Amino acid sequence: MELELDFNSERSLWQGIVIVAVILALIGLAAIGARVTPLNSDGSPKFISWQDWRLLQAERAYHAELGVLQEDVLQLATMLEARPSPVAAQILAERIARHTKSGDAALVTARETLLSAALNVRDWAAGTLDRSVAVQSVEDVFGLLQP
């Protein structure tokens, strides 16, 4: 039995490049898969169904939105500690309004309360609302956004 390999042609060069690209792609997919594969309690990989996958996506979206809302309420609290700045309060209230336009249904109440608190802080910074009302509204949001 004879086996002849010819590496001098242009065709074999392209075949070699394709083989290397496929191997690198497989290595990359394996590395990504190792990081995102859910694990059982014993640490072994867990096979997930389509419903489990959708649940994981929903949980990730929930936690991402929760993190954004928590950051917003911390910025409101920081603003209450500083000297009133109507312009900064207005900018923060507008950003919070954008963050609270839509999101996970489980956080509707928290989004509405956060927007109300942002408007109260804005009004306090402008001098049209008592500071204690703004502080109370921010504390209400803190209570809703505890994990």
C-alpha cells in the first residue's frame, strides 16, 4: 500500500488553512462552552432543556436590570448627600427615566418607584420639595431593590 502526499500545490495550501481554521474554531467553541455550561450541585455538567435555557436567559436579564436599577438608586442617594444641583439632578432623572421605560415584569413596581424617587430628588434639588420627602422615596426604592 502506497500513500503519496503532495504539499506543493496551491490546493493543498488552502486545504491546510481550512483545517487549521476548523481546529481553531473547535477549540474556541470548547473554551466558550466550558465557561457557560451550567453545572449540577456536584459540579458535573448539566444538560438543559429549551425551557431551562429560556429560564436562564430570563434570570440573566432580571439580574442585569436589577443591577442597573440598584446603581441608579445609589446615585440618587449620593446626590441627596451632596449640595443640591438642579442640572445634575435633571440629567440623572432623565437617565433613570430611560432605564425605567421597559424591562422585566417582576421589576415594574421597583421601576415606577425609582422613577418617582428620581423626580422627587430632582424637585428637591430645584428647591420645590422638602428633602425628607426625597429621602423617604429613595429609602422606599432601596427596600424594593434588595436582592
